[in-house]
Amino acid sequence: MLDKNKVQEISKNLQSRGIDAFLLGPGDDLEYLSGLKTGECERFKGLFVLGDGRYFYVTPYLYAEEFEAALGKETPAYMWEDKNWFYPALAQAMDDYGLNGKKLAVNYGVRAVDAIEIADRHGVKLLNGWHLLDKMRIIKSPSEIEKLEKATQISDEAFKELLGFIKPGMTEGEIRKKLLELFEKHGADEPAFDVIVAQKENASKPHYNGAKGVIRERDLVLVDFGCRYESYCSDTTRTVFVGEPTEEEKELYDVVLRAQEAGEAAVRPGVPAEEVDRAARRVIEEAGYGEYFNTRLGHGIGVAIHEAPYIMEGNKMPLEPGMTFSIEPGIYIPGKIGIRIENVVVVTKDGCWPLSKLPKGIIVL
């Protein structure tokens, strides 16, 4: 159900910024405020929050029940049929609330083509509303942390069971399919993202999305995995070995492990986010592999798999208790090998604690 206190907080934020209204399309912002999750669709729909505290939504009749259940029967609704498209319904709403020619912030759940159409038809000045909810979402409540922890417990259990399944001759796709089955078995609502299973050479691509690689007798398998539990995400990466690793592989793994631990050790309230990145990156650079760690160290996590705070150079935001984010250094040597170790941590009053309880040392299957 729509959290009206959070809606009023958004309205005050809009007022302070001189923004007349904020259009939230389908996505994690809307899910965070109301639990509403509709998935992607070409049909325009969204919640409008005004700077004066009022709000309404526009939706096709196709999603009428979902919107009413999440946003409440008392919330003004403007519904439309496919044969008319959304233009007449939106025009009525814009007239009723005096939004023509005003400043309208939009989040990334609004398709660019729809935002352009709205601007052309109603003379609004479009503003980037991507980060408008960051301050509200960045500090997790105890109940949110409980859900993040539960999601991580589920994915931990699934991964531990998966280790007994991985064998030479299997494809990446077969391993991924099994992991998704294990998520469901252990109580996940759904995967949090497209799970990555990457055999040694393919693992050099940090966001590899293939499935045809075949596991050899002596190999490496990188698994980046996460699930959702009551809207909240888990995100963990472990790199395991099939057969005894080479001395070079052991060295690379040790460097990444020490970098990951250095990142966790650097976390405490008041430390700028970029300093955590630097602490982990320094280990990899001093070992001579700096050019092969070409991503940020981490990202926030909650209802979205990637959200604020971003743990990277240039982000001077001081860390605060209740922030949750990943620490995931890696070494990615193109066409040769990729190794990553990732934990999500919760900032505490004197440091942090990792949500995953999986061991981080070398695992040989």
C-alpha cells in the first residue's frame, strides 16, 4: 500500500527545489513507495506526485486492479483504453491539476518516447528525477535490513547446494538453470538480476551474459548471483575452481581476496565512499594488476539491485550507519581469466558487517 508519509516527504522535496510535479514510472521507486510491481510494458502508466502534496495516477485499464490495490481506492485515477492510447486521459489529468507548462521531473521508469510526447503535448519542462528518492532510500530501516539479510540467506543456501552440482562437461547455462531452481526451492520470490555463470576465459567480462561455455576438468567458474525476498535483493559473487588451481590463479585469487577484505576494513561512518574504493584498489594496483580492475568497487542495494551509494572514485559522500552496498573487487584479464569476490555489507556505528556468511577462501570442487 502507498506510504503516504513518504509521498509527503517527496512533495516537500519538490517544493524546496521549485519542481511542480514528479512522474514515477514503473520500477523500483514505485515499488519502494507502494509495493507496486508491474514489469515492463509499452503502455504508459505512472504516479504523479505534486509539490503541493496532491497525487494521482494514470494507467491503462489493463493494470487497473494492481494500481488500485497498491495506491488505494481514494487515490485519483485516470484510466485509458488501448483504442484511445493514454493521450486523452493524461490531458484531462494535466488540466485538472494545472500542470500544463510546468516543471515536471521524471524518473527512469518513464520511457524517453513518452516523456518527449508529454513535453510536446503539454509544454512541460522535463527535469531529471533519477536521484530524487536517493536520500529517502539510502539509509535502510531495521525491517529493510532484515529483508536484505533473508534474501542473502536464501542465496547463500542455494549456492552451497549448487557447489555439489557443478561438474566438468556442464555448460554455464546448465549451472545457471540449476541455481534458479535452487532459489525457488529455498524460498526466493525471483532472481534479483540475470545470474552470471562464467567459465574462466568468459569471466574476464565482468557482466558476461553467455551460457554456452563448457566447464573443463581443470577450470574456474565465476558465479554472480542474487535473489529477491519481499522486494529486497541479495547480490554475492564467488569464484570457485574445478580441479586444483595453478600457482598464477592462486596468486590472482589472493590479490582479489586481500582487496575485498581491505575494502570491508575501510568501511566506517564518516569515511567518504571513494576512500573504500581506494583501499581495495590500492591492493590490486600494488600487486601490478591495476589496469585489470576497471570498474567501480561497489553499489548500493535495496529494492533495486543497483542504487546509491556508489562506492567509487569521485563519490565523497560520507558513509552512515544503515547504508548497504557491495564490495566487489576483481581482476579481469581479457580473453584469459576473471576473478571477483563480492559481499554486500551493512554500515554499523563502528564498521560494517557482511550479509553473506559464505567463506571467501579458495574453494576447489
